[in-house]
Amino acid sequence: YVSKLVARSLGTNVATVLRLFVNNGSDNTVAVNNSLVAEMTLPATTITETVALPAFELPLNFALPPGYRLLVTLGTAVAAGFDVTVIGGKY
């Protein structure tokens, strides 16, 4: 079960879009094996030593079949990158 995705900027980045795909467990370079399930706008961020960078959460709440996997892409190149974590469990 996939509850949510959390993206955190690792520093100064331009604005971009995060896209989440579900892959059926087969070759991810074959388009029909992937399905776009969610998108989230990530704003430009600037690192500072006095203000915390926010976390961006994408609620998902779906069951992921055994053998399937999640793939994340960014729409534009960013300088510092993002840390992406999926929160879920096996029930």
C-alpha cells in the first residue's frame, strides 16, 4: 500500500514538475509498461541557513501489486536535486 510521496529539495533548484509512474515490473524503457498516475509542481527553491526548505507531499493512497514499482521523473534539470521518499506499508 502506498500512502504518500514526499519530495524535499536538496538546495537551490529551478521550478519543475515531478511525475510519478507505476511500472508493471517489466522493462521501464517500453512505454506500455508504465502508467502516469500523478504529477506535482515543485517550485523554485533557494538554500538558506536561516529558513527551512519545505517538504512537498503528494497523497497517493493506492495498493501497488506485487512486482510493480514506482518511477519518478523531473520535468526540467535541477542543480541540487530532490530527495524523494515513498511512505507505505505491507498490510
